[in-house]
Amino acid sequence: MTKKTRILIAKPGLDGHDRGAKYVARALKDAGYEVIYTGIRQTPEAIVKTAIQEDVDFIGLSLLSGAHNELFPKIVEMLKSKDASDIIVFGGGVIPESDIPGLKEKGIRAIFTPGASISDIINFIETNK
């Protein structure tokens, strides 16, 4: 039996808007992935703990509040410190194009900004699993 790809979708920080995250989570589930959605206002510690406990392959982070330059890299660093750097982290939300290269340098494998399609996200997952 083939193991399903497991994806954690999380909303770090104080961002209270989760419509996009719920849409992505549902679309990935409909595409056949096993998806865990943690809800809004998650701490980086809680996200990393859940990702490790649930043995996920990917973490998809969604953020609209502007704290992506702090919170996204913090999650990558925490994964490294827990010997879980094999979990691939990607992000989405309202993220300025100018911030994307710095986020990628800090270990965020892909950023999906408004207008990205679900097929773009699925292609990323399939290419990186």
C-alpha cells in the first residue's frame, strides 16, 4: 500500500483570516493528499510540534499579516533543531515579491502569492515529494 503524502496547512501568528488556507486545504484533500489543517493563530512551536507528531511531508503556511519574514524562517529553523528538516515548507498569502528571494534563502521552498492556482501548488508538491 502506498503512503499518502501528508500536508499540514497552518496559519502562524495573529492572522485571523483563513479563507485561502481552508480553500487550499480542501483542494489538496480533493486531489488525494492527506491534509491536516491546524486553524488560525498558531505559534511556530505548535506548528512544528504538530508537523512532527503527524509525520507530515510538507508544511504549507498561510499569512496575510506581514509577519512572514519572521515567522516562516522561524518554523524552518525549529524544524532543523528538531532533526525534522526533511519536512518541506512552502508559504502563501500576501507576500511582496521583494521578500520572496530572502524567504527562499532561509529555507522556504516556494511561495504562492494571490492568483496562484491549485495546479501550481500540486505541481510543486509532486515535484518535491
